[in-house]
Amino acid sequence: MKITKKVLDEMERCYCASSLVLGDGSYAVLAGEAIGAPCYAYGGAGFEKKEVIWPSAGGTMSLVQIPGTEGEFLAVQNFFPGFKSEGAKIVWGRREAGEWIIRDVLSLPFVHRFDILEAGGVRYFFAATLCGSKKEREDWSDPGKLYACELPDDLSQGIHPVPIMSGLTKNHGYCRGVWKGRVAAFATCDAGIYAALPPEHKGGEWTVEQVMEGAIGEVALCDIDGDGEDELATIEPFHGDAFHIYKRDGEGWKRVYTYTRPIEFAHAVWGGKLLGRGAFVVGVRRKNCELFMVQYDKAAGEFVTTGIDQAVGTSNVAVFSRPEVEVLVAANHTKNEAAVYLITE
């Protein structure tokens, strides 16, 4: 496996890593956390095509393409550093006549992570708030919530989610995955990991199940060892100093891997396939500020850790595929850098 880095831009407090499929192919998308930070999309064979999605906004952690559209997306804005996020909101972006149009569709204080899930032919909006309110940075007295609703076809009328679970302190981590054979939104907090399951039929109710107990900061899932069942990867606790992988063990979970180097403020974890092999990718924002990957060597019967970069402080990663290459999009927060890593055989 060969990994080639390409720096796309200097970007203060680069925070969001995502991708969009437009008419001429896949674009890497990166946005900043700082007040007034931009959001850019990079396309073309060498990522030489740069589009300004917005020149100045900031506070963006999550950006998700709306399924079935050409480049339309939802994104968080105004989740600013220091949890100054009372004005956090969801915006709707679309490209018209070569220009990006950005419109507010939901005001939701402290919204940090969200997604669009499809189940039973229906598209659902899911969101998680870090907390309900704050008097100061370390005030966690008002826990976060999970929200959901059907995603309207006409977004000009706004999005109107309702709470489906409350009482989640430090409600920070999120990933999409499968739980008990159904698409699910996995959320983490100081009490553990929860799987929120969309209704099985239109008009039905969401259900939420606890997957694991413990103070969990981030979560990702993938079948890393190829046995047909997903493993769980976690950063523990919130903005934590430990990375673990867990394997299903009866009704519970058994820890099978721990990253042994000292880390601080681990923030990014992604799970999926890279060149056909299961992998977890992890970003750490302090100490060595490394970006690394964990895979499983079946022949040796052991986990293998590969360093991707260091002194970058990655806050978020995303992956998309091009012919014969996997593109790892990285928001290198500590280094104020927007980058991609091209992974080939």
C-alpha cells in the first residue's frame, strides 16, 4: 500500500472533511471551524479545480450530500471554538448556474453532528446536540439530545425535527452503520454508545438502543477482520486519550486492540474498506498529533498499525473512491491544513 499526501490549502482550524458528487465527478470538501472560515470543494484529476462553497461562515463539523441529488447538501454552521455554539444551525446548499446558494433551514443550538438516513424508501434527518446550553466552557449541566424527522422534499420550508432521546452528557461522537440488520445512527456520550433506528415504515416511531456502556467520545464501525460482523472502534472518553477496537462477544463486547502510543485529544475516527480491506483511520489533535490506520493481518492473526502522518492534528476524515485509488480527505486542524491522502496498491 502506498500513501501520497497532497496539501490543498492552508485553512485556519480546518474542521470538516467530506465529499460531494457533482456532474463532473467527486470533490473533496473541507471547511473551517473558526469564525468567518470558508468552505471549499476540490475536484479534477489532481484536485486542481477549486470551488468556493462559501467564503466566510465557520463552525462547520458536518456536511452531508442529500441522496439522489447532484451536489445538494446540508451542513452545520456556527459551531464555533470553545463551544460558543448557541447560534448553531443547519444550512442547505445547492449549485445553480455555477454559483452556490446557501440557505438556513434549521436553528438548533449546539448541533454538532447530523446525517441523512434512508429506510423503507424514506429519507430521514438525524441530529445530535452536544448539550442544551452552557454557562461556561466546562458547564455540562444541560445534557444533549438526539433529534429526528422525515427530511422534507421541499427544503425551502425548513426542517422540523423532534427529540427522540435526551439526557446525553457530552453527546459528541457519531457514525452511520448497521445495527441488527437495519441502518442506524450511532451516537456517543458519557453513558456509552446508542443506536438510533429509523422507523421500519413511513409514519412509524424511532427506537433507540444502548450498544455499549462507558464514557465514549467517538465511534466507528467496520468488519476489520473479515468475519462478516462489524467491530466497534472508539475514542475514549470525550476528546480522549485512548483508542480501542472491540469485537462482539456474546451479548457484550471484548476489547481486542488498543493503540499503545500516548495520545491526547483524539478526535477523528473512520471505519470502512480501503482497497477492499477493512480499516479504521484515527486522528489525534494534541501531543504527537498523528494520523494513523489500523488493519487486520489474517495470515499473522494480528492487528497492524500504519502511520499516515504526524504533527497535523486531524479533527475529521472522510473517504471516497476513484478508479484504483482511495481518497482520504483530512481536516488537519492543528496544522491549519486542508489535505487529501491518495491510497493505492
